Amino acid sequence: MVDEQKEIKRLSKAIEMLNSHNLLRVYNSKWRLLWYNFIRGLAFGLGTVIGATILVYILLQFLAKIEFVPILGDWALKIISEIERGR
């Protein structure tokens, strides 16, 4: 009997902690959920664009250094000159 009461108290504390969690408050409101997902999507998109830009830049710099492969070296130099001319 005493063990059951302790377990019930422990479970009620756990449920109280879960109900006060921020994520549940977000999911309880449609507008908060929409806002949260909008901000999350913006952050994901921005991170993807920045990451891809850095990756392409590093790849082009690497390809520009390869001059012993004439086709790749010339192609990379043309791309870099086009990018710099655009600035």
C-alpha cells in the first residue's frame, strides 16, 4: 500500500514535469507550432545555403590548383574567372 502511494506520487511528479515542458506548450497552440516550424525552416534553409556555398568554394579552389589535368584545370579557372568578374 505504501509502495503504491510512493509510485503514484512519483508518477504524478513525472507527469507534472512533462506537462511543464516547453515542447508540449508549443504543440498545444497551432500558432506557436506554425511559428516554431517557420523559424526552424528558415534556419535550416540558411544553413543549407551557407554550407553549400562554402563547399562549392572549397571544391573550386581545389580544382583550380589541379593543373596537371588540363580539362579540369581549365574548366575550374574559367569558373573562378567568371565568379570574380561578377564581383
